[in-house]
Amino acid sequence: MEQNLNLYHIFYTTAKAGNISLASKKLFISQPAVSKSIAKLEENLNTILFYRNSRGVRLTKEGMLLQEQLEQAFQAISYGEEQLRKIHDLGIGQLTIGVSTTLCKYVLIPYLQKFIQNNPHIKVSIACQPTSETIKGLRNGTLDIGLIGTSSDMKDLSFSPVMEIQDSFVTTKQYLKNLATRLECSDINVPLWNEATFLMLDEENISRRYINNYLQQENIEISQIIEISTMDLLIEFAKIDIGIACVIENFVTKELADGSLIRLPMEKKIPSRNIGFAWKDQTLQTTRFLSEISIQGSLAN
């Protein structure tokens, strides 16, 4: 079939023109070349495609059948070419981004706003999900790019950091006052790992794993943990005096500033970490997105 593609084009043009001379002009080849190509195609298909006469050519029944099918095929090719031109000229395409609910709210939206303003015709899909699922999606090709925190499980991905984040334990003055009353002590300045109630993300969350590693390295064991699915809920529950929440400090700056939450001092500060955009295969739309937000990537370590 591949060898016949040019012959099909010549046949189709001749069928539309109804005349070998006119077809040769449209194809910019000689009349003998047109006749030879049609004869070759008839030989390959073992059938007669045209009746010849002094006024031109007329399709046989078989020729009409082939011309009808080629009409659809060439229209499909033209449509495909037109869509490609639109993609190139208008920037039409699709970009699928994986991101946690927290990072979507606090980090992604400003980048996304800038990108959409410059590329209004690109369809953007957002998959709000845990970072572990985003990493899987990048690997299996269901996602173009992901906004994630650094993880040991991303060595095969390209990664470019966009900001440094700091994990902290926060609570309310009222919770510490209530806790001090229960423990019959005058003041509490540091987390009481065995007495306080701690609000943490669930075990599958990348941020929770990071904190678990920190606690293990510091030989800290927490007795009472309430697991909560999202960072926003952690913050809200901490604000109503339920316990001490482990949150990303960058996302509670307002609460720390107005005193609705307070930071608990630690004997050893939790090491900061990076969040950024990760990708496996740099598609056209991924390249456009990274270029628009002025990000250069490197292979994650």
C-alpha cells in the first residue's frame, strides 16, 4: 500500500479532473507520467479504473468505488493537516497536570493563570490527587506534568523546584492552656509527644512520610494521632483547639501573623524541602508550559 500512495494521488486527481492533460497540469508532471502511473495502479490492483476516449477519461464501476474511498481518505488527511495548523497557529492542545489539593490552591494557581492568559486555546486538565498518584501518572503517561514535593521515589523524573517549604507544628494558645490544665502544669513550650493530640496527614501522603522520617531520625514517638486527609482541614481543625497540627508553614503565614495559630519551638528544626514541577517525557505542551513560566528542568536526584 505504501508504494501505491503516490499512484492513488495521481488517480484521484485524474478522476476529479476527468482529463489526463488537466490532471498533469495540476500535478506538475507530464501526461505520459500520469498515464504510466494509472496503468501501474491498474496493474497492481488487477482491475481497469478508467475508460479512455478522445475527450478524456471516465471511471469504471471499480474506479468509482476506489474514488469514493479515496475521497474520504484525502478529506481525512486534509482535516488532520488543518488541525495541525490550528495547533501551531493558535496554540491549541491539551495539558494534563497532577497536583495535590493543597499545592493546587497555594502554589499552582498563579502559574496556571499566567499560562492560560498566554495560551487561551490550550485545554488544561487538573488531576487533584496525592503526590504518589501524580508520580505514577507521570510514569505511565496519563499526566504531562506534576507539581510535587521532593521525594526519594522520583529518580527517573526531571524536576525543577519553584519554592522552598518549611514543615512546622502549630496549634492555638487555648489548646496549650487546656493541655497544661489537664497535665497540671503551669506552661507548655515544647510539644509533649506522649500527652498531646497530634493532627497529621494520612500515612500515604508524601508530606507525612517526610515527617515520619524526621521523627524516626530524632527518636520521637507520638502516642495520639488523628489522621486527616487534607492540609486545609489540618489547619482548620488546629484553629478550633483540637490538637497540634503538622502543616507547611508557608501556607499558614496569615494565621501565624494574626495569632490564631502559634508555632511550637522544636529542639531541632525540621529540615526544609522543595516543591516543584516534575515530568518524564517533555511533550510539546509541557515544553510550552515550562517556557511560559520560565522554568528549566534537571534530572531529579
